[in-house]
Amino acid sequence: MSLFGRPRARLSSWPTPLEECPRLSAALGGPHLWVKRDDLTDLGLGGNKVRKLEYLLGEAISQGADTVVTTGALQSNHARLTAAACRRLGLEVVLVLADQAGAVAAAASEPARGNLLLDRLYGARVVVLDDDSDPAIAAAMDEVASDLIRRGRRPYLIPVGGSNPIGVLGYVGAALEIAGQAQTEGVAFDHLFVATGSCGTQAGLHLGAALYLPGTQVHGVTISRGAGAQMARVDALAAETAARLGLPGHPAPPAVVHDGYVGEGYAVPTREGWEAILLAGRTEGLVLDPVYTGKALSGLIGLIREGILGTTGNVLFVHTGGAPGLLAQTAAFHHYLTQTGEV
């Protein structure tokens, strides 16, 4: 079993920082909080997808691909970082972006914001769908790939979030990286929290913790599906990745996912998420987003306030990035501040 020797395109310097959060810990009166700063990866304003893309694009290059096709929501962090990575590696890129809550109409009538602005900056070809169902997205991806092949191109398709066993390898490696940093710091983490959407990041950390972080329980805070569906997907991805690594069995226990923090749905901000964003910014200078990290931290805060995590021990929050997503939600943020009397 080894991560080494596998095709990999280097897109960032490693490791990302591991930092204590004493003021946030004090504000919550809970356990000792730390943050893994995967928002500080070097590429395209940073984020967790860079780890996945190193392995995915390494495979693409090894197969002779010249164009990458991937998908996500209109404000997809994964799409933004795929576009940036492809430009760094000299690959063409097509982004098949799906409507979320009427975003297509807004995109047609307003200047590009947030991640979509960066997609345009990187010169990605953007195909926007008005149907966000899985069959419609799959059909659009196939159509784009078929057209590229007819024109003599060699496409490589990446699923939403880069969440397949190749992408998951990036976060198995992240767990090994965290283990080394924890040893240097002389800290053992009782719990690790991360936002979970397409499940690849949690699956990698889940498998990686079983291999390299004994005694650490990985928690996903879902930002889309219910806990049952999310846990099943995490477990399946972890098992497929374990098989790819040549492990004789799947060493991880059943996944843990918390689903009380989604709110009205994917990409719809919650009051608890905004509270978490403000608290992180005002205690530690961290920038979270309302789609992923804000909701994930709101889950961690909720469990601390419920007394589930206790007041001692060490908890690691994996910051998966997403700052452009915050900048795309300025009206919603202003509305929240108005409701709280700050403006």
C-alpha cells in the first residue's frame, strides 16, 4: 500500500498550516480547537480540491488527455480550482455548471461574481444548464466529451467535487500530513470535523484517520444530503479507495455524519452558518463561506453547545476554503447583518 509513485501533478506546496484557535475555543467554552488551513493551498485562491486535483490531473496527463471536463454548481469551488489547475498545467477545460435556485437567470442578467468570475478569468469554456438533475448533468457531460472527441481532442472527465477513488487519495495523504504535524506539535486529536458534500474529502480523511490517526473520530457536517445517504456514500468511496491502495480490507469504522445544519438546502445560507462565519472572523481572522465551511463550523459549534463534545480534548476543524463563495453572497450577508442590527 502506498500513495507514492502514483501519477501526480504538483499544484501546491505542502504541508498547509496547522494552527491553534485559542480565542475561538475561549468564546465557545468548549474543547481545545485547532484548524487545518487547506484554504491556504497555493492555487486559485485555495481550497481542498487542490489535493484531489493533484491526483486526478496527474492521471489525466499520464493518459495523454489535453482537455478536462468537470461539473458542479454555478458557484462551484471545484470548478474554479479545476480551471486554475488546468491553466497551470497547459490543459484546456470545460465546466458544465448546473442551476441552483434560479442562478442561471441571474447569471445571464448580472456580472459574474465569486467563483464564476474566476472561471471567466481563467478562460474556461462554461456550459450552463437549467436542469440540475443527475441525469441531465451526466447527459451534458457525455455530449461535451463526444463533441471534443469528434474534434480530435482527448478529454478526461472528472465527477462533481473530484470525488472518486483517485481524488480521494488526496485526503488520505492529508491525514498522513496531519499525523506528522500533530506529532510535531505534541497533540492528539480526539475529533476531526469537515464539511461533506460530494463526500470525497470526508472519505479520504475517514480512511486516512483509520490508517494514520488512531483515536481520532472523523465527523462530516453535511451541506446537502441527509445523514444516511451521506454516510453510505462516504463508506463506499472509502472502501473503493482502500481497494485501490491494495489494502486487504476496509479498515475504517462506519462514517459519522451530522445533518441538522443544512437549513433549506444546498447553497442556501443559514442563520447559524452566518453566526459561525462571524465568530470565526472576529476571534481568529478566518474567512469561511456560507455554503460549506460556515455550515460545517455551525455543526461543530452546535455539538459543543449541546455538551456532546465536552470541554476538554482536542478538536481539529479542516478549513476547506471557499472564500469566493462568500463574496458571491454579499446581499445575503447584508440581510443577515441587518436582521442582527449591525447595519
